[in-house]
Amino acid sequence: MKKLLLSIAMLLALSISLSSCRDENKADSAEETAENAVNETEVAMKDAGEATEGASEAVENAADATGEAVEGAVDATGEAIETAVDATGEAIETAVDATGEAIETAADATVEVAEDAADKVKGDE
């Protein structure tokens, strides 16, 4: 029973530590993951209490719940990373587009200045 409680405590600590590193936009997702982990832990604890004769079955259920909670935390972390990568890609694309437009504007202005200078030189002759 002590091992089960220690496993549950370790699961909660793991899910909280993974949640704290996420983007603020994913805070709801992290809270849901933590709530899911708590709910699954409660289910595992109830199963362990009811299974006095089948202690090995309760431990197995707790291990399954722990695995599912860890998978949920990993999935949520993966989604947060994907969102960050997408946002970074979009920011880079926007910067590239803005730089291209600035270069085109500068080139057009340079051409206009050169044409004006050429017209002035032709006019002075």
C-alpha cells in the first residue's frame, strides 16, 4: 500500500513539474492534464482500497493509471511544443515578408533617385 501511495505522489509531482514549463496559452490544457491525473489517481486509490484480496490487481490498476497520466502529460507537452514551433515559423515568415517588402521599397526608391539624377544630368548638358 505504501508503494502505491508513493507511486501516486510521484505521479502528481511529475505531472505538476511538466505542467509548469508550458506556454501560458496552454495553461488550460495543463490544468486539465493535472485534473485528469488527479482523477485517475483517485480511481486507482479507490480500486486499491476495494481490492483487499486482489492486491496485485490494485497495483496493476495504479500502474495503468500512472502510465495514462504520464502519456497525457507527454501529449500535452508535445502539443505545447508544436504550438511554439508553429508560432515561431509564422513569425519568421512574417519577418521574411516584411524584409522583402522593405528591400523592394528601397530598390524602387533607389531607382527613382537614380532616374532623377540622370534626368538632371541630361538637363544640365
